Amino acid sequence: MTPASTTRQPWRFSLAVAIVAGMALAICARIIQLQVTDKAFLIKQGDARSLRHIGLPAYRGLITDRNGQPLSVSTPVTTLWANPRQLLEQRAHWPALAQALEIPPARLEALLLGNRHKAFLYLHRRLAPQVAERMLQQVQALKIDGVHAVQESRRFYPAGATAAHAVGFTDIDNRGSEGIELAYDPLLRGHDGLQQVLKDRRGQLIQDLGVSRPARPGQPLALSLDLRLQYVAHRELHQGIEDNGADAGSVVILDVKTGEILALANQPSYNPNNRAQLSPAMMRNRAVVDVFEPASTIKPFSVAAALESGRWKPGDSVHVDTGTLKVGRYTIRDASRTAGQTLDLTGILVRSSNVAISKVAFDIGAPRIHDLLQRVGLGQATGLEFPGERLGVLPNRPTWRPSETATLAYGYGLSVSAVQLARAYATLVNGGVRLPLSLLRLSAPPKGVQAMAPQVANRVRDMLVQVVEGPRGIYRARVAGYQVGGKSGTARKTGAGVQGYLARSYRAVFAGFAPAAAPRYVIVVVVDNPRQHGFFGGLVAAPLFSRIMAETLRLNQVAPDPG
């Protein structure tokens, strides 16, 4: 080696050291950048590829009756879903997958191909957890990726058809669809939570990182319904509809002192746990959404309006003459044999005379009757805020023709729902105090409105006791051991596309209360189109009232009347 080459060795060595040192510095700088400067960004990117948030479904709030009996509860279920993009790469396994999932192969193929561009597809909704677990184990044994499970809940209704119209039901996504489930859906639904987990690229769970946001269950609701009374109303109404060959019917049981609805039954009904054969007619909460002309059940309010006017006293009488009354081109007739009789106000109600009450109405004028009907809540919201509730029609005319005055007095030309009629009668027998209705259990009675003078209300209440308990009263409405009061009605029906009333088509109605001396309960029974054994309210609806009221008093341990 020459001296010149020897002198160059230190320079080359220094260069090599400098290059190595530079590379080390560059690596250190990159490490610092990754660990310090870009740390948050890189963690975010890593989490985006492996960190997942799994929804924690919030259970809907429990719905109970007033005594804590469950009416709607949430039960755990499992939903299976798939990622079609992943499964498209495993097409050879589709027949085995279809067998494991118990789906026809042709249907599974159509589902996957029809959703080939999606990353989410429902395979089974709301399976029993043990069934879903068995299916997942079979899929995992086949080593098929892309099938997953999510835990959900579904509603179960222990009372079945008994309380279906009041409680309602939820849809497949657990949102309220009918009844209380719909009316109070925001309150019952709650708020879903989130759970953090780590998953690999195949979607398999690696690590549970805990709950990041806890699920908040929905609030519980205690309804005003008494399941014991609800069952009685449902049973008796169902039997009454069958016995009388009727199309439908409703029963409302109302607490006079609080306005709470203790039972709300309709026929036909349905089982909310099995809606495979559900029809719109079965879903109708007729007591709330169906309106009808109340017929003679309005006469007590016409009598009350007469007493309020000061022009009539309880002992004042009306001569019925021939039992018919010509008003313009219309003829008013009495269904009972009243020709030649003279009736006081109590007698008008006992004999249910259209002629006599029309003469009273001509004397006091329709506006007085209209005003009283409005004060007791007809044509107005009841306070239930129930989905689909109808207000009915209470016409307010600037000028009342004689025919309109007469028909208003005996319950035609206006329409009411069963719950409205129940509230009107509760107002009458509660000393004239009108209360808002409630389907929720109340901790204290609400503040009422004095709709009519107490002395007028009490006098008409006593008249209604004679309508049932008097010598010519509606004996089928009587309850052994108790004095009760009430009034029947028989309303002709109208039909779509038919001018006037249908031939031989009626609604039988009875509205009553008990005990007579201090009323606690009002019951309204409506039977739609009875075709066997007659159609009068006193013949068809009154016996149902009697049986339901007897059970209501017994179950609530109301002491029988003395003697």
C-alpha cells in the first residue's frame, strides 16, 4: 500500500461513520415522529381498523297495571346478520351455510346476490337466544366468515288479547306502533349504550374494552287499568257479542272520583304476541276511535238542562197524546207504549219517551241542551291523548230548526265515543264535577271543573236510579245487593254510501253507575249490530252492564247496600 492511499483511509472511515450516524439520526427522527408527533393520528387510524363500538340495546320500560301486574315486558332475543361482500368470496359454502341457518338455499342465494354491494344484511330477526347460538356454532364449525349476531329485545304481552287495544304493541325494531306503546314511545324507549371491543380483520372479537356509554332503559309506566276488571270486561263482552250475534262491541269502566279508566275492552280483539292473522278490524280501539249517535243515553242531560233553565221542576209533566209527534215532514215516535200518558221528568226517562223529551226541548231551546252537553265533555278531547282518538261531533248551529232541537234532545244528530259517554255520566253522578280521563295510574285525584250545579246533577242521578230500580225500570241492569242507576239507548246505524239509516241495523248502548247513593264506578257498554234476541239497549247491553258491574263491586270489596 502506498503512503498516499494510507493517508486517505481516515477520510473514508469518517465518511462511512457519518453515513451510519445520519441513518441512525433519521431512524431516531422517524421514531420520534411516529411516537410523539403522529401518535394521536396513528392511534386513531389503528383503532379505526380494529376498535369497534357495539350497540348495547336499551330495554323498553315495563308497563304494568295499577296493581303492578305486568302488561308489557322486554325479553332478550338475538338477530343474525351477514356481510354479503365477505360471503361472496365463499360461494362454495353457501349450501352448507343455508342448512346451518335454516334458510332455503335459493332464498339465501337471492339475498346475497341482491345485496352483493352491501356490508350488512339481516338473516334472522328476533330469534330465541338458544336457537341463534346453535346456528352460530354450526356456522363457526364450517369456518365461514361474515355471519354475526347482535343482541336485541322484543316485547312480550302477558295479558295477550285481554288488554291488547289499550297496551298496543311495538314493531320489529321495538318502536311503538299502537296503543300506549305508541303514545308513550319516547318515554318507554330509553337510550342505547355502546361497548368498545377489538376485532381482527375477520370481525372476530379479540378483546372486550368495556362499556363506553351505558344503556339507559326506558321509564316504567303504571297504567290506570286493573287487570282483574280488564279480564272481566273482556270475558263478558266476548260472550255477549257471541250470544247476541253482534259484529263488535266496547266496554269502558271508569273511576268516578279520579277519572282513571279501570278497563277498556273491545271486540273483536287480537293477540299481540302472535299477529300473523291480524286484520285492521281487530286492531280498532273502538271505545276511543269509533263514534256513534248515543240515542236515548243523552236524555238525562236534556232533563238536566231543563232543570237548569228554571222553567222545569222534577214534578212537572208532559202529556204524550198519541205517542207520536209531527215536526215538519218528520214524525217522532216512541218505541214504548206511551200514548195517552202524562209523564213527569222521571217518567220521561223511565219510559224513554222521544215525544215527551222533544216537547221539553222545544220549551227550553236547543242552545241550553247543547251548552250542557259541551260542559260535560262531548265533542271535546278527553285528556287521554290516545293515538287515533276521535272527538265526535257536537254541532253548534246559529239557528236550530225544530227537528234539530228534537233530535238533539234524544241523542241523534251528534256523535260520541264510548269513553266520552263514560266521562259525561261520571260528571253527572260526581255532583256535576268533570274530571279529565287518564290511562295512567294517578297518585292523587286531578282538579275538576264544576260542569253543572250539584243539586241538578244529584236530582238527575236519583231519576236514573228509578230508571233501573223502579217498578217499570230496566230490570236486566240490576245488580243483586246494590242499587244502581243508568240509561239505555238504541241507536240506528248509518252506512257508507247509504242515504239515511240502515234497515235493521242498530247499536245497543247502556251507561250506568253504582253504588247509587255514592257512585264509585261508571260503566258504558256498546254492542254493535246485534242480530239475535233483539237489539234494544235494555235487552242487549244492560245484562252485560249488570254482570260487569257486579264483578267490579265484588273485586273492589264494595259493601252491599244496607237491608
